[in-house]
Amino acid sequence: YTHTAALSGDGRRAYAGASDGTLYAFDVTAFQGTPAPVWSEAVPGGAKTIYGLACDGAGDKVAIAGNLTQGGVVAVFADTGSAAQLQWTASSQYSPNCLAFDPGGRWLGLADGHPDGTPGGFTLWDASDGALQWNWAAGNMSWPIRLSGDASVVVGGSDDSSVTAFVGPGSATVRSRPEADG
């Protein structure tokens, strides 16, 4: 069964993350005539359940996050149309829960943590190469994370009902500064 799904901003591509660790990509128009995925890909590292899934606005880049025995794995793929091409992977300290790109697909955020009452956190990477931008520890597991359109703000929420807003990497560009705040 499916734990998560995403639709590209133009509605051309749909993605589904399955409980067996498989990512499925669908051409939305073709699916009506041929209800089958265009391609599928297993989460690297042997993760079995995909909880985090995100695609950029154009549907050219897709990210998945799966649980491992300890922590999790995040993988970013280029969608070439007929196949997935692995771009990079990273580890998460805790079980991953939610992924989000900024609309342009330049930055990727993760919220993680499990089970209830245990630590979690928020992580941000450069989506082009997987370079870690920052990681912030939360006192409780974290579920949602979202990036604003220009990536100047990153917002996440935790199970303790807190919502945290971060200065995002896009704000450094606005301020004409090369560094990003975390």
C-alpha cells in the first residue's frame, strides 16, 4: 500500500511511495489508457517503508525518504522520463517523516523522528548535490516541513505542537550574501 504521494506542479507526473520501499512514477495522461507506472525504483540502503516523498515543481526531480533499523535514508533522483537516475543519498539520524522541495527544486528539507516522545529534527540540503546546509534538533518527533517559494523561510512542526520558522537559504540571496542561515 501507499504511505505518500506527490504530484508535479504542472500535473504531468505523479509519484507514489509504497510500503515495500518502492517509488513509482506515473505519466498522468498515459495512465488513463495504460494504468501502470512509467518506472519504479527501490529506496537505496534497503529501506522498506517510504514516508517522505517530494517532487520539484516541474516533476524533473523527486526525493524519497525511507526508514532503516536505525534512522533513515534520503535519496534524490532525476526523472529522465523513462527511468530514475540516482543523484545523491544522505542519512537521517531519526526515522524520516516528511520531505519538501522549494518550488524550483534547489533545496530539500526533511522532518524526522519516531516514536512519540522521542527527539526529531529538521534538515536542509542543497538538492543539486546533497551538501548539508543545516540540521536543527527538536525535542519531539517532527512531521511537516515546507519551504517558501523563494526558500527564504523554512517552517516545520513537531508533535509537541510547536511550529518553528527558520531563515531559509533563499534569504541570503535576497540579502546579497553567499551564506545561508540555519
